[in-house]
Amino acid sequence: MTRLTIALTAVLALALSIGVFRITYQVDELEKQLHSLNNEILDEQETIHILKAEWSYLNDPSRLESLAKRYLDLEEMRGEQLVTFDSLNNPAALPPDPNTTPAKLEQ
């Protein structure tokens, strides 16, 4: 009976030590994954920071104004271009478009 108890105790101790050994390696692997994920998060946060700075530069009003003046052929708005909602329902009340000539209307 004592030999059986000693054998069972030895087998149980061996099984438990193997289990602890496997769990230790699993924890080490999970810690490596966690470290890797934390590094990726830091890299992504740095990328987001850089992209936000670039976005701020690209949306700078003075920069956009100079680009609009350089590439868009815009003119200042004239007072006769303003209309009311009521005049939108009645096309006859709208002011004539200065860019349209009677020849353009006939075509």
C-alpha cells in the first residue's frame, strides 16, 4: 500500500510539474505577444500623431486660400447674384445670368 501511495504521489508530482512547466511557457508566450501588441499600438499612435499634423497643415486656411487663387478661376460674388427663396419658385423673378447671351439661349 505504501509503494502504491508513493508511486501515485510521484506520478502526480510529475504531472503537476509538467503542467506548471507548460503554463510557464504559455505565460511567457503571451507576455511576448502583449509586448508586441504594445509596440504596435505605440507605432500606430505615432502614425496617427503624424497624420493629424499633416492634416492640420493641409487644411490651413491661408494655404487653401493661396491654392484656390492659383488653381481655381473664382470671382468675387456680386450683389445681383443673391436671390430669395421666393424668387426660386418664380424663374421670371430671377436676375438674368450675365454669362448667358441670347445666342446661347437659342441653342
